[in-house]
Amino acid sequence: MNLRPLNPSAFWIYLAEQPLFFLALTMAAYLIGDRIAARTGRHPAANPVLIAIMIVGAVLIASGTPHQRYFEGARFIHVLLGPATVALALPVFRNRALIAKQWRAILVTLVIGATTGIASTLAIAKLLGLSASMTASVAPKSVTAAIAMGIAEQVGGTPQITAVIVIATGILGAIMVTPLMNALKITDFAARGFGVGMAAHGIGTARALQVNEKAGAYAALGMALNGLMTAILVPLLLWLFL
């Protein structure tokens, strides 16, 4: 009986044709990232999302798989992004009494934080000489991808570029939040959570939930309110800058 040697290329083509393969690859990459993060005691630098992106990206590059092909297989995760975002309302609801008492401070922080975040991004873009389209693409960087891509499209940006910038912002914010807040001696979990939710949207909120439930609740609130405020401010500030 003659056994034919396994052809790795043919084996990969077979796997890539299976509709759930890239879904399984994405989930496995995240589980590996989460295990690594747990082994490091949830160190900020060991971000599970970043590790998963690196693993999936390496596989796609090594195999020459186009993004569109990958997305077709992993689309189910994209569909779950909406329900996962809505589920963040639960910690907000559990802390509603405390949040209601602090609405004035929350409102002031929201307006100042959102305005500063967008204006500083536009100022840096202008300093670097970015085109109007690129500037519009990076302006809504601090809100969740679904909202940011919609804003970018409406103001003349490129949604695909916006998605990349948003993910990078979220990962960087999740990595920096703990050491930065410690360095600034900000110990109140409400302030820490609201800040990271505004600056680093869903990825930062996920990090806050890992650290403290109160921080996670305020992060979810900051993410939601900043999405609304950014949708209002980006067109206005873009008009002023450009």
C-alpha cells in the first residue's frame, strides 16, 4: 500500500474552503491571547485582542489569504459585535444610582474630553500635512468601530482606514490606561473607567471590566456617550479646521 505524502498547500486550500475555518481560527487566536494574558497576571501589555490580531495576521500573510476571504468566514463574530456592545448596558444599569448623582461631572467631562480628543487629533493631522480625506478618516478614532466608520463615511473619510485607526487606538488605550492612571495618581475607578471608555472605546472598556466592575460600568457609559458626542462634534470641528 503506497501512502502519498501530505501536501501542505493542498491541505491549506481544503481548510480555507470550509466556511467555519476562519471563525475557528479567530476564536482559537483569542483564546491563546487570553491564556497568555492570564499567565502574565493580566499585564496591560499582554492584551488578548492584540495577540489575536498578531496570530491571525501572521496566518493570513503566510498563507496569502486576502482579507475578504477571511472576513467571509469570520463574519459571525462581526455580527455579534452589536449584541456585545448592547450588553455593556448591564453594568451601567447596575450602577445607575451612583451615575445619576454624578451627572454634572459626567457631562462636563464628556464635553471637554470629546472636544479635546477630536481637536488634538485634527491639529496633529494638520501638522503632519494629511489630506482632507485622511484627516476625516482619523477624526473619530476614539469611538467604537461601527460608529466611527459611519461618521468617517459621512464627512468624506475612508471607513477602512478609520477601522484600522480605531482598533489601534483601542489597543493602545487598553495597554496604557493602568500605568498612566497610576502615574497620574488617579485612584477613583469611576474616573479611570470613564476616561478609558471615552479614549479607547470597546477594547478599553473590556480592559476596565477585567480590573473592576465599577470601572467597567463607567467605561461603558463613557464609550456610549462619547459615540454620540463625537457624531455631533466631528463635522463641526472638521469644518473649522478645514
